[in-house]
Amino acid sequence: MKVCAIVVTYNPNIDVLARMLASLSLQVPHIVIVDNGSSNKAAVFALASDVIHMHPLERNFGIARAHNQGIERARELDAQAVLLMDQDSVPAHDMVQNLTNSLSTLMAKGERVSAVGACYFGTEEDNESFFVRFGLLRFKRQYCSECEIGETLVPADFLISSGSLIPMSTIDGVGEMDERLFIDHVDTDWFLRAAHSGFQAYGDCRALMEHGLGERTLKIWIGRTRHVPQHRPFRYYYIYRNSVLLYRRSYAPLKWVINDVWRLVGIGLLYTIFCAPRYQNFKMMLAGIRDGFLGKTGREIIATSVALKAES
């Protein structure tokens, strides 16, 4: 299976990016870097090679357009599948091979696969990732360490985009990423559409990568130790706005809506009561809810928000 990796960059840490590309270059025949107008794009472009193809955008158009641009380039390179990667994700030496083997096996059985995703670990030793299923009220976490002996593939209701191997045939059936969302829930929206069309996602416990969520990770105890991502205030605008936008879409199942509402309640309590800057976080959340109900999309700039202007 010919795989093309798509890496989206925006002001990346060059050292981490170089580590990721060094590993990926040994695993896939082509890597397309779509740069979203980085201030350090010269350093990004310096990493180009016969394997690494650069696709610069003049400004930050968001993760969805960058993915779509990368998919278009992957088609030109005759890729049969695309591997989506964030700029701070570093794959293990055999991650792509494991993902490819799992995808090929599932498709050979006649499964309609939306994607097979990697199991990621944060920088903290005890920060193990999990795959997600919809629960009755809240998302259910399936850790690889809890799987039965010999079980390596975990059905999931959606995956994070980074480390997801997606067949081109699935993209043909589901469609590309929704550029109106700009950032946050782009992957959720795509997987909800895929599931609505009869495709199933899987997590691969053998495919490993190092990956961080958010600008930094907080370690807190709420019934058990949890690692939660913390973002800059403007990101909460997109998280809340895009959640509300998705609630109104016909392919978003009620089960996911209920699970996600509980998630937003938890985020709201944590980042408006316990984590600074509380007021800016709260203002961004309220603005996102408002604009979600108003149906606003794209890279929305709120005139009254100094924080969003300064950090977007």
C-alpha cells in the first residue's frame, strides 16, 4: 500500500519536526508538508528533500484546508492512503508498517474502514493515550493496557487526526475535511460523517507515536490521575463554537452530542474556575457558544476580544 504522509506546520519547533521527518522518511515514500504561513517557514523549507515535498500557503487557512491541500498533492503522487501527522508527533520506527498491516488485513476481510489510528504517548511516562467509544452519558476510554492478550485492534467511534491512516477510497466516499471549521473538531466532524456512511475506525495498539495535546498538559486528580490539555484562550472559542455547529448537523448522533456536552461542561469548570486566565477562557467559551448558534464559521475574529486578536 503506497502511503503519503501529510504534515501540517504552523510555527513548529524545528528540532521536533526534524525528528519526526527523520523517522517518517524511513517509513513512507512521500511526505507532503503543508505550511500554514509559519513565521519560521524558511527553517521548515530547509528540511525539504527528495522524499519531503513542500506546499506553502500564504497565511494560516486552518488545519482542514491544509489537510485537503495535502490530500490533493497525495493524489498526484498516486497514494493509496494518507497518513495525517501533526507537527509535534514523532512516530516509532515501525508505526506506519503496523498501521498499514492492520488496514490491509481489515480491508481484505471486507471491512469498510474509515481509518486506523496510532496509540500515542505524551511526554510524561504515565500519560497513556486511549481510544474513544460513545458511552451512555460520557465518552468511554479504551486503553491498550486493558485489552485482552493478543488483542491489538480496538474499534473506536472517532480518532484524533494525527497518526490516522486513511484509505483514499474512504475519502472518496466520505469527502474531504470541512474547511469552515478552521481548527478543532475537524477530525471529529469527518469521523462522524464516515460513521454515518457506514465506515468504522480502529485504534492500533502496536502502532506507537509520541504526541502532545494542547500547548501544555496538566496533571490533575479527579477520582484518578488525569492528564488534560491546556490551550491558550482563543482555542476555547473554536472548541465550543464548533461543538455547537456539529450539534446541528444531521449526521451527528444524539449519543455523541450528549457525551460532548458533558465534555464541554467539564472543560468549562476546569478552565474557568481552576486554571488561569479564567476570565479570558470564560469569555472565549461564551463567544464560541454564541457564534455556534449564529452559525458562524471560518476564522472568526471577535472584535471585542483582545485575547483572540492577539493570539490567533
